[in-house]
Amino acid sequence: MRAKRDLSGLGIKLAALACVLFGACSVGWAADARPPNMVFIFADDLGWGDVGFNGRTEWSTPHLDRLARQGTVFRRWYTAAVVCAPSRAALLTGKYTIHCGVTANNDDLPRSEVTIAEALKPLGYTTALIGKWHHGRPRPGETDYVHPMDQGFDEFFGYTNARHAWEHFPKQLWDGRQMKPVSGYAATLLTDRAIDFVTRNRDRPFFLYLAHIIPHLYIEAPQEDVALFRGKFPERDPTRPFNATYAAMISCLDREAGRLLKALDDLQLADNTIVIFTSDHGATFEAGNQGAAWFHDSNGPFRGHKRNLWEGGIRVPGVVRWPGRVPAGKVSDEIVHMTDVFPTLLAAAGGKPDPAWNVDGVNLLPCWMGLAPAPERTLFWEWRSEGYHQLAAMRGNLKLVRIGNNRPELFDVMNDPAERRSVHGAHPQVLQQLERELQAWLNTETEASKEGKAR
């Protein structure tokens, strides 16, 4: 059996090498071979510095740290947006916010968009979304919201409404197309259903999108978990220990991730399962967080937070594990963008995006497998909603940031991760080039995305 696994891994590596040498975009599978399972664990408002594998010491994340040791940590993993709905839409479609119709937090994903779940189903995958499906409001001419089971997911258990997804002790959750009563801590309820899903589908390839709501507000955790941290941190009000509760929430997230990873081990699925762990964007310092992420410097060492385009808002924890394929114990500075997940997972499944889908992300499978660097390219971000007007473009280590009508700044985010010192004077040509590329990118915005900002 071990020899079979080793040969299978060799075949996949050779196929990925072909991607590098000959431009092939996907891994081919023999008729009797099984493509990998896929588990995508998504945190909500989790900062880059909130996990042990990125240096957190005030609390431990042993299960996520173990995942990191078994896979590759990507220190430059970037989300596509700085609030929930656009970041999720970009992940699911592989497209920038200005191309997928979701630029504002109250935008609903258009029915015409193809999701990763829809792309995987013709390849034999059973799919599930467990957790947060963030919708806003219907677009003009539409009378109802888009349900995840209308966008390629065979199963759904969790939240549809964003405001409802603040509740960590929900009284009811959607189960398929029906709302049903529940009791308990949300992270545990979601993980229970995730374990049930992988158990029931262990004999076929599956895609599990587990979208937790930790540590998104409210700041709530089971009292027994809060008790482990009570008194360890200063609190504005000791009767409402939000700093301790925040630590407890992330410990709960780690524990629940560990339960799911153990289930994969127990079911002997781990060797053929791609596991990705990341966050929708950086931690928030806004009022609903009760100052906890600010106190814990959750986005450190970066500047900024949710709802802005400095590194603290867009650089997030990133781990990929695929035993025998993705190198174990590796820390990479290759740049990964959230839109890359769609084409990369599709390649691992033996497919590639239809050109008609206009996917913006690129297949990084050879990069994830350590066979080639990520392609050199310019990446873009925008946040022009809720009164904000922020734009960013990055190529390599140099990142342009434009806030409102202020003069653009240029930062070397590797040597100055806090973005304190603009280097525009030393690199005027780079600044000009990035400004030209950014404007050209903005000119490609679709009508559907323009509608979101107009409302």
C-alpha cells in the first residue's frame, strides 16, 4: 500500500512538472484512480498573527501548527477583499471583486457566476458548504437570494444571512433549504456536520468548504474555554473579559480543526486529501470586536486591519497540506492570491477552468508542490464602498497603496512589513507602472460590479 501511494505521488509530481515544462494546466487521472478530496477551512476575521505557526505565544494552536508542520506555510497568502461578501465571492469564483459582481458587503453573488463547487461536480465530486454563506440583497430584477445549493453545493448547513452569522450560540441554522433548531456552540455544530459529511462520503471524492465564523463578532465562547484565559490579560471590565474570550475563540477554532483532521486520519483519508486553512481577511479593530484584536495585535507585524488595504487587511494565514505532494515543514514566501484557489484545486482534480468563466486566478499547483515559483504578475485590490476609496497594486515586493485623493505610496512589504516608509522616491518608474496597470485593471470592471457600488 505504501508503495502504491508513493507511485501515485510520483505520478502527480511528474504531471505537475509537465505543467511547468509544457504548459499543461491540470493533473490527469487514470480511469481507476481517485482524485483528491478537498477540505477548505475558512476562518472569519482571523489575523495573520493569531496562530502559533505565525508566532502567536499568548495562546496555543497545536492542531493548526501540526497541520502547518505537515504541509507548507505560505507567509504571503493574500485575500481578495477586506470584507466578508467580496472575499468569499472571489474565493468561490476565482475572480476579482470587479469581475464577479460582488464589490460591497451587501452584494449577492449573481446566479450567472460559476463557483468552484459547480466546476468540480462534473469531475465526480460531492460538495458541501458548512458554515457561512454570505449574501446581501437581490440584484435588480431578482426576487430572491441565491442559495448555495443553487450554486453547486449538494449540502448546506449554516448561515445565509450575514447578521445572523454573528451568533456563536445560534438557536437555529439552515439545514439544506430548511431552517431547523440547534443548540450549542457554532464551531462545534459546524464541525460535527463536517465530520458527518466526510464520513458519509469517504468512498467518493468530496469538496468540503467549512466556513467558520470565528473570531467574527460577537466575541463569544463557551464559559469553560473562557475560564482557561480569564485573568491572563488586562480587561477594561473584568466581568466582560473580551480579551480572554477572543483567545478562547481561537483555541476553540483550533480544537475543532483538530477534530476534523483527526476524522480524516481515522477514516484513512488524510493521504489523499488537500487541506487548506486560511482567513477571509485580516482581523478587525472595529467596535463590535470590543478591542480584543487590537489588544492582541492580531494582524502584527502588519499595519492595518479589516476594511483597509494595508497588509494587515489583506495578508492572512495560509497553509496547504497534501501528503506526498505538497512539501511538509516548508515555509514559503511565494505569493498566493485567494483567486488562485479555484484554478489550483480544479487542476488537482484533473480539470481546468472554461475560458468562458474568465477566471482571474492562476493554477499554482506546481508552486504548491515545490516544483516551480509562482508566476510573476501584478495583483490588484479595491475597496470602494461604505464611504471608503482605497486601491492597491503589487508586483513582487513592491506595493502601491492609494487612499482617497492622497498621493500614492509605494512600500517594500518584505523589508518594511509595517508599511511605514514609502519608497516611491527610490522607485519612481515602478510607481508609475503600477499606477498605469491599476487604472487599466479598473477599466475592466463589469457592469454587475458597478451596480453594487451604485446602491
